[in-house]
Amino acid sequence: MSNRITRFLRKLRIDASGNAMMLVAMGAPILIGTTGMGVDMAQYYLIKRELQYAADQAALAGAWARGNGDTGTTYKTRANQEFNANTDTTDQYSPTATPSLAPYNSIADNSVVVAASATVNMPFASFILKTSTTIAVSATATWETTDEYTACLFALDPHASQSLLFSGGPDVNAGCGVGAISDASDAVHINGNSGTYDVGWVISGGGVSDQHDGFGTAPVVENMDDLYDPFDHLTPPDNPTPQSLNCGSVNATAWTADESRQATLSYKYYRGQNTAKATAAGEIAYTGANRSTPGTAVTNYPGEGYATEPVDRTETVVTALYKIAGSGPDSIWEEPTTVTNYTFANKTSSGSSAGALPPGTYTSFNISCDTVLAGGVYVIDGGELNVNANYSLTGSGVMFVLKNGAGLKINGGAYIDLSPMTANQLIAAGVSSDDAQELEGMLIFEDPNSAGTTGNRINGDANTHLNGVVYLPNSGLDISGSMTATSECLMIASRTLTLSGGASVTTLCPAGEFQDIVVGAGGTKVRLVA
């Protein structure tokens, strides 16, 4: 018997006819398990990808809502709406999302975090393990807000290199900001290692090139995509009455009087993400330490000269809102209102006055004598607004319109004191009410249809007082002297703008006045950070 068993085992040992079946049987669990896991993993990552996209969109929507001034739980509502709108492929798993506020970069509650999850019965895992799988994702979006930007010195060329150039060490005091629309990498450029730059901020559609850290204490915003020319939709008024320059007497009556100005400054306060939202929300009571102090100031000007008889009047100027505290939806905005009472005493008519000129169209405006301008629109057609040294040019309520290549030259040594027309004066000159509101404050206006010219320059001195807006959309301007503003903010906007040599541009907004011409809109920007 033992021999038979031995022979059987020997035959069994050398028999290979069933090996394949044995190997298949042994490998089948591994093959089935690997295939099942592969199917599960493919489904897992597909669901996770769709869930992540929905969470990303939800976080961005929540950040937009919060950044645009929505308070309370509104951001959660917007986040959930966006999440549900992007879960078509995962709806069968009943996904959920939980939005919440969180700090980012150590700033409290400045981001929205969305934690999302879905519970899924995977084909293989649920069969083997008898349990479901939870797929979880999260997304974080933060927001930042920018204020509206103004500029006292602004270059308009969309692509020029060094379109706003500071060269040779000028002294610049422009708390209302400087900037350039150009998308060039050196759109705003400081050349040299001297000069002082006390500017509120620097804005550029491209880059800012600062060789000696002149803008070291000012906020610098580069690559702004929403800078614009605030005047490109305006059409200058016309005054076709032909006139010629005359240093002799003309039909104009000069007056002298003692002028008294009583200016009362008051403030209103608003809270909101930006000026539009703040004013829409209404005035608030604000007692913060950084609020401005209201008050009344009286200034007397004895023996002032006037082209026409001065009449007592009251002017109210409401200046644009500007931010004084807070951030985002909790920004606090201050709105100054100045009510000025003008009274005149001891009025005396002196009859015709040498050098007093009426408004109209001039083919040349080369000032070679002391000249007083009557109020109105002065069109320079193809010639040049040229004020020579040692002479004075004064006028209140005037606007110069440069046409057909007319240029601008103001030379050092001249006494210049020019102030622009008010809306009421423009209306009286035949400008429509709507246009008058927008043209108010325009001192020098180059017609957009003019070909432009080269060689424009202001080489003034301490007696050069320009008030209002100097707008040269087609021409460059070189400032190599000094100038100030005495009655309202001065803004210079030209195609290119160079301040060179000993240029000194200071006090562009007198005390109590604020630049309100916006050249770059603020807003909310959101981005995913996790």
C-alpha cells in the first residue's frame, strides 16, 4: 500500500496540467481588488474635482459680496447660491457647503472659506467594507478694495515711455496724487537722484521707475487697468466774435472795491464700501478723532480790481467724498461743504482801462503789456497763448480754448493770476446747463480736434498762480518753473508731462480745497488663495 501511495505522489509532483488554473485562482482576488479600487479612485477624483470647482466659485461669490459692502450673512447666501449652481454632476450625492469668514495674512475676517463635502457609496469599497466614503474639499477667497483715485499731475498718452517724467530734481507737492495712463514699463519715471516728491500717491497703467526712491513714502499702484481721461467726452465752448490783442483802451469798465470773503466749512460723514454705496446709505453721525474741524474764516482783499461791477453773492461748493478711516464696507467718508459769502464795499468805477480785453476769438495772444481779462471764453485759433516776462495777465471767470494747433507758453518773470469760469458764468455765456456743470473749473482746454503742438511750456515763478484745469489731450507740456494754486485746485492733464530742472509745483490745492476729479475708479478685487 505504501508503495502505491509513494508512486501516486511522485506522479502528482511531476504532473503540470493544472498549474494555470491554480495561478488564476490565486491571482483572481488581487486582480478583482485592483480593478475595483481603480474604478473607485476614478470616481473619487471626478467627484472631488467637481466639488472643488463648486467650492471655488462659492468662495469667490462670498468674497465679492463681502468686498462690495454686503454685511451680516449675505455672503453666505451668495456663496451657497453659487455652490448649488455648480453641482449638477454631484447633486445625486447631496453635497453640502459651509461658508465662513476667516483671517488671511493676519487680517481678521478678510477672506471667505467654503468647506464642502459629499458622502458617496463607492461601487467596490462599499461592497467590501460595507461603508460609504466622505469626500471633502475647501476653498478660500480673499478680497481687497481700492479707493477712487484723483491726480493733480496726469499724463494721458496710452503707451508712451516716461509719459510722466520728473527730471533734474524738481520739487513737487501734490497731495492729490500723480499718475499716467500709459501701459509702458516706465510710464512714470524719476530721472536723477535729487528733488523732493511729496505726493499723495502714484498711479500708473504700466510701471513706475524710481531711480532714487523719491516716491518712497507714497503708495505706488502699478498696472492699473481702469485709469481714464476724465475729460475726453467734453466739447469746448466756442466764442466766434473776432478780437485782436490791444494794449490800448477798449470798451471795458474797470472797478475797484474792498472785497470780504466769509468762508464757512462744514462736514458730513458716510459709511460704505465706496462713495456711491456710502451716499446711497445716507449720512451718519461720526465723532472719530480723525474728523476735520468745521469753522469760519474771514479774508479781506482791500482795493481789488474787477473787469465788471462786483456784486454780493454766495457760493456753495460741495467737495467730493474722501476716505478718512476704516476699510471695506466700514470705510468712513468725509464730505466737505464750503459756503462763501462775498461782500463788496467802497466800489469805484474807473472807466476804460488799458489792457482790459473782451472774450472772443484771437489768432494771436502774445501778451506784451499788463493785461486784465474780462470774464468769458477766449479762443486762440492757430496762434499761441504767450505771456512774456515782466508783464502781468490777470482774469477771473475765464477759459482759454486752444484750436488748430494753438500752443501755450508762460515765461518766468510774468505775473499770472487766472481763475476759471463757474457753471453760472458758463451758462450766461451760452453753454447748456448740463455741459456747464462738467466744464466748470476748466481754465485751459485744448480742443480734442486740434492737431496738437510741441514746445508747450510753463516757466513760471512764485507769481504764477493758475487755478482750475489745464487740459492738453493732444500735446505735451514741459514745466521748468514754479506755480501755485490760490483759489481752487490746479490739475494739469496733458498727453505727456515733464517736470524738469528747477520746476517747483507746490500747493496744488489751497487750504480748504480738495481735488475731486477722479481718474481711476476704485472697486473690489477677489482672488483664490487656497
